[in-house]
Amino acid sequence: MQPQQRTKARRGPVLAIGSKGALFPTRQPGYPSHWSAPRTAALGFPAKTSYGIAALMELAGLHASGEVLQVAEIAARQGIPERYLEQMMTSLRRGGLLRSQRGPRGGYQLARSPEAISLAEVIHCLEGDPAAAPSEPARSPEFQVIDALAGELARDRLARLEGTSLGDLLTQRDQRLQAQAMYFI
């Protein structure tokens, strides 16, 4: 006779492993089942950054009203593991992008308007300074060419991120939600 195995109830979102080994939810609670967190592309964002931007967009949507959101509410809305989100929110607060309010009605809110927060700032808070990473000297002319291309891509990416604000992302999200609502009418 085999001993009974106890199974624990799963809490939180169902997670899958992406191409870079990052975890992402396969379904986000509160959204239709065909919506899921994006898989990380080669030049996309790590899961941590995607989660952080999604959380900031939640807060950006409430900025005008001055409301605060608690980590648990953001985590539930976006299908993000709560403890993981707490760590990101702490980094964003230390980076000056968020304000926190303590107490039973406490939570987080943006420290500045969504239009005044660039994605470059968000990524710097969550991923650190990419220039601080040590680079290996190029081994051959082929790798020198590849490194030069990577440098150009990094500069182009940074320029795009500096020119994109949370307000821009919020506008794009609202346009998609409006198009989605029009489709169902």
C-alpha cells in the first residue's frame, strides 16, 4: 500500500516558462482567457520589467483621481505573483517613481504624472544601468561587427524608451480597450 500523497491547492496564476527561462502567467484573472502575458522576445522585456510596467499602467490609470492601489489588488488584476510585485514596487519607490501610503487604506500611487515618467526611467529602476554591465573585448572582426550592431540597437532602443511615457502606453491601452468594446457591440 502506498502512502497517500497530499496535494497543495495552487494559489496565484498558472505560470509557464518563456524562451529565456522567465516565468509568465498563462492567463490573467479578470481578462478574457485569450489574453495572456507576452512572451519575452529577443529584444523585448524580461518578465520583471513587463510586470513592473503593467503595474505602473494600473497606477497611471488612477493618477488623476489621486487614488492608491494595494499590491494585492494590482497583482490580482494583472496575474502577477504578489511577493514578486512587492519587490518591484519597492524598487520603483526607491527610484522615485512611486509614493507609498501606509495604513489600512494605504497603497501606492505614481509620484509624478504618467506623461512625466519615461519607460527608460522604469527600466533603469527595475533592471539597473545597462552601461554598468562589464563587456568582453571583441575576439575577432566578426564579433566586433556584431558588438557594433548590438551597440546601435541599444542606443536606438534607449532613444525609443526615453521618448515613450507611461501616458503614451495608457493612451494605447485605452485605444485597444475601445476597439475591443466596439468589436463586441
